[in-house]
Amino acid sequence: MDFLTSIFMGTPVWMWLVFMGAVLTLLALDLGVFNKEDREIEIGASLKMSAFYISIGLAFSGFVWWQMTPEATAAYLTAFVIEKTLALDNIFVIALIFSFFAIPRKYQHRVLFWGILGVIVLRGIMIGLGAGIVANYHWVLYIFALFLIFTGIKMLFAKDDEEPDLSKNPILRFAKSKLRVTEELHGNRFLVKLPDAAGKVVTHATPLLLALVMIEFADLIFAVDSVPAVFTITTDPFIVYSSNIFAILGLRALYFALSAILHRFAYLKYALSVLLIFIGSKLFIADLMGWEKFPPMWSLGITFSILAAGVIVSLVKTKAPEKV
């Protein structure tokens, strides 16, 4: 019992175990029950799965409210919404990667599932390191804030360029230089044993594994924005990590629901830009006003307003013209 009530990174161990137990249960149900076989996930089923994961993420805020404070709950919900929205940019990249490697839809869920497992570990490491740095060097938060403001301004004025040529990506070129890679898929396998030029049977990577590697590195790049964004909302590692993971868990379902209609969210990037600028500026506004921190409920309300405006403008601007 002493172990369960001991404190790990500012939170009782039993709360961490409840959180991880919920995450592992969801992953087990996903792979072991709902998606035991490779199949193409229809948009209707994807929407239901997305609603389920979003409901679980929001329901966890009730646990946070029960065991922590209303302020912590507001911080969790703000972080959850921000992470969920930033994941939309990730979906654009995932769709590009799957298209480049010509991965059939029935195998995409498998890649995304193992990608999520990697994300859980990588985000944990990044958040753990970030929490340690912020705890010892509080001024680092101001660097995070300035970085977010700079990123938001850069996104706001960035021009829409053509899709990047993934064949020139340095990560992909490095992987191909170090691995034997098959030209074609071998079902849902990441690795396969085949004879080489000398006739010796050796292990080869398939395009499915390369797609997984690219998605993992893409998430690392996106984490450079998302993790500092959450740290400027709260420095509590439990809130930061749990909001991150619950937002990411539904990314697979969200991908299948939105990949066919990504064009309808063409103007959401401007809302994301404004949101990053707002998140980064909160620290400076709080100092200017003499507040201990920016009011969490205000932060939550402003975040919802910015994102709602972005979604509404996108849907209106991309609405198909009525046929005469």
C-alpha cells in the first residue's frame, strides 16, 4: 500500500497505474477484439470509434476533477483539445505517407496501431525530460512560449506549397541505405525472409515497415510543437502525459474518419496558428497582469472559441456550390 500511495512525478503511483491500465485496456480491445483481422475500416465505423475515444478522453477529466482540482481539470481539457486539434496536421502527413508507399487501407490500421505504441513511449520520454528541465529551470517555459509564438506566426503566413517529395526525405534515404527493402508488400508483415543476390536467405524490411518508421519520425516532429504547448498550459507531468496519450489514442480512428474529407478543413491551419500564438502569449500576459498564471477556465474557453471559428470558416468556405 505504501508503494501505491507514494508520489511519482508529483502524483500518487496508484493514479498513474489507473491511467496506464485504462490505456492498455483500450489497446488490448482495439487489437485483440475490435480489429483482430486486417480489414478496411469504413467511415461510419471510424466515426463511431472516434466518438468512443473522444468520450473516454473527456470522461477521464472526471477522474482528474475527482482526485485533483477544478483548475487541473480545466488544464487537462484544454491540453486534450489542443492535442486533438494539432493531430489533424499529423493526419495530413500520415495520408501522404500511406499514399507514397501505396499502403492498402486494410493494412493501414496495423501500421497506425504499432505507431501509437511507439508514440506512447517516445512522448513519455520527452515529457519526462521536459518536466525535469522545467522543474529545475523555470525560465525554459519562456523559451517554449516564444517558440510557440514564432511557430504560430510562421504557420499563419506560410504559403501553401506543393506536396513534399518523400523520396528525397533524409530519414527514408538513410533507412533504405541501411536495410534490405522489398519492392512490394508481403501482406501485413513488417519483416520477411527472402534470398538475397547470392541466394542466401536474409531478413528484408517491407514498405509497411518504412511507412511505420516515417510515421514515428513525423510524430517526433509534431511533438516539438505539441509538448511545449501543453507545458505552457500546465507543468504537471500527469496532466501533460495523460492529455497527450488520450488525444493520440483516437488518432487512428480519426484518420480513417477524416482522410477522405481533409479538404473540408483547409482553413483550420489559420486557427491552429492563432491558437499557438495565444498559448505562447499566455505566460507573458499573466506576468503583465500580475497573475500567478493565466486563468485555466479562460484558457479553455478561448481555445474552444478559436478552434470553433476555424472549423466553421473551413466548412463554410469549402462548401460545394449548389447545383442549379
